[in-house]
Amino acid sequence: MFMLKKLLIIASLTFGIFSCSSNNSDQMKNLDVEQLNQELLTLQSTTPPTYSLPGLLEQLNFIKPSSQELTLSISKDKKKNSYLVSITNLNVPGDDSISSYKYLFTIKNNQSGKLIFTEAQESWSCWPDRGHQDFSTEKCQ
């Protein structure tokens, strides 16, 4: 199901508390959670019930198979009954200005048991000579 070629995947499941806002000094852009939830719920209604969270994130194009390096971290916040997800796609080909993407999500089950986003953020870094090398929301050149 998961066709990730030439990727380094680090997946860790931990049971701790993590916050999308506690993200050192990185600037993050909030994504439209309502739109993402429409797409996520549609996927879950058409995907067999054995779907995986990483598989859904790949179908939503947050996990980019063309990345040369991918880091995926999923932890569970027992107090909030939610999952905290961090995805970093490094050296993504196909864009001459943006080299890498970082996403932070908080995901939980709704009353019907379907996964939904409660928070979603993104940032990016630029290729050398095209702008900032750290993750930020500033435009690349």
C-alpha cells in the first residue's frame, strides 16, 4: 500500500504529550482544517476499513514519495485522546525554489470513529541560493 522508494523512514510511536505550538523557533502556517477534514473523511469512506494513518497522510500528499528523506513521528496524547503527528519531507524534487516541507498535526477520532484534524500547520525551507534554509513561512525566491 505504501510505495515509498529511496526514503529513510523513521516512525516512532510514543505515549507522551506534544504540542503543535511547541515547535522551537520555526514559523508555521495554519492550514484549513475544515477542508482537510472533508478530504480525510471522503478518503476514509472510500478506503477499506484497514486504512492506516500514514497511508491516509500519503494520499493527502503530506507524505511525499519523491522525498529523498522522510521523517514521520506519531505520538498519542492520552489526556486529549488525540494523535500528534510530525512529518518532514527533505529534498523534495519538482520545485526549483522549495526544497523541504514540515507538517504538524493533531488528529483525533470523531463521534463516528473517523479520524479528523483538530490542528494542522506547515512550513518549508528553500533550496540553497533560493532563500531561507530553516523551516519558515517566508517565500522562497
